[in-house]
Amino acid sequence: MSLRIVFLILALPVSAFASDYHSPRTAALGGAGRGGPLLTDAIFLNPAMNSFLPSYQVNGSFNSYSGKDDTEPKGRVLHYSIQDGRNTLFQAGLAYTKRADGAFVHLGVSKAVAQRIGVGIGSKYAFNSATREKAVDSTLSMIASPIDWFQGSFVVDNLIESSKAQTWNLYREFAFGFKFNVKSMLMAYFDPHYIPNKPGAAFGYEFGLELPLFQDFFLRWGKSENSMQPHVAAYGDGYGMGIGWIFPRLSIDLALSRTVNPVQTNNKMISFTVSY
């Protein structure tokens, strides 16, 4: 069954929560990257970017997290995704994530409307393990690269914002994503966001730096404030660091991240992506 057929079967109604999963690359960048997601990260951070990733990708990742003692949460996150950026009609991605609190199916579809402008929609089905409840919501996004050293995006996350989704801390979020390429020697990402209906502070951000070495090896660092920490399904603060290797057909990413608020957890993450 083609990826296009899978989308047509599952994407009604169109819905998604784009903050339900952080890959090792995203975690290492402190949750940043809407302005320039790579590989299957586009499904979650900014579906519009998939139109500018012209390859077929299969990804699997594992995240193990625990706190300093038994009072802090611990668990693991398993993730599998597939993305096709080569289709000439539209580009799409499909992902499955299993967390301690439930299972999630994400879909992302995009289309380039100009050489450097893309639009995208996301869809998601969520299943809560404890309550047996189900929920859907939606994401809209666009991305533009007006000049070589700058790329910008705008994302509306959790568009429907149902009352059930709010009980899972999934609120409507308006986010910008900016990527600055400093002569291909350093990439900086800054993602400010506004969550109008969330209790407490409404503004937050993610910030990350990515340093390419030898064209296929990357060092990453980032931090976040008042941002979704997906493994604990709560808004809070954290930071991360990591490395990545990009081979001709295989990418390997490793990350260590720490959530410092509302709970303290240490996260160890690894992912493998095969590209065709």
C-alpha cells in the first residue's frame, strides 16, 4: 500500500499534535528546529518542510528517561516513522510513537507552492493508555527561504484544541521558527511561541545551535523555557546536547537531555534513519 493511500485512509479528519515527540536531533537542540527540520522531524515540527527533503526515509528511535530518585518519572519512548519527499503531487510522512501515557499516530502532508515556499498540514490520532480515551487535533504550517542564510516558518499547533486534548496539556500554540546559516559553519535555531489558553505563562521559546564538522558530523546544543517536554507530557524547561553522523544512506543521532521543570529527568536517546 503506497504512502498516499495510507494518508487518504487515516487523515480524516485532518488532525495532529506536533509536540508529542522529540527526536534525538530535536532534543539536542532544546526542542528547536521548526525553521529547518531534517529527515522525519518535519512530520512533527513543520510538515511544510517535507517538500524540500526530496528523499524516502525510514526512521526508528529509542528514548530512556529517569529522575534522580523514585519520586521522579521514568520510562521509555519508542518511535517509528516513514517519509516520502519524492512524490510529485504532494509529499507525506507517517509516524507511530509509543509513550508511557499512550500511543500516537502522526501524519504530515506538504506541497511546495513556489521554489522557496511550502505549506503543510498535519494529522494525528491519540490513544490514552490510562483512560482509554481518544483524541484528534490539527496542525497548519508554512516555510519560506527568501535568502540563502535565512529560513523562517509559522506553525499553528493543536488547532482544534478540544477540551479532552487540554486535559493532556495539548493547547493551541502559535509558533515561529527561524534558522540562521552562518556561512555553513554554524546553524542557529530560534522558535518563540505563544500558548494563549495554557494556565500560567503563555510565552516560551526553544533555542539551539548546530555545528557541522567534516560535512558529515554535527555537534548540537539547545535549551527551552515554557515548552512542551513530550516524554512527560507537560510544559516546562530543559536543555540538551548531542551529536549526529550523516552517511550516504544512513544517519545516526545521539542525544542527552535534561528536563528541570516541572520534574527532573535525564534522557538518553538514539535514532537511525535510512534514506533512499
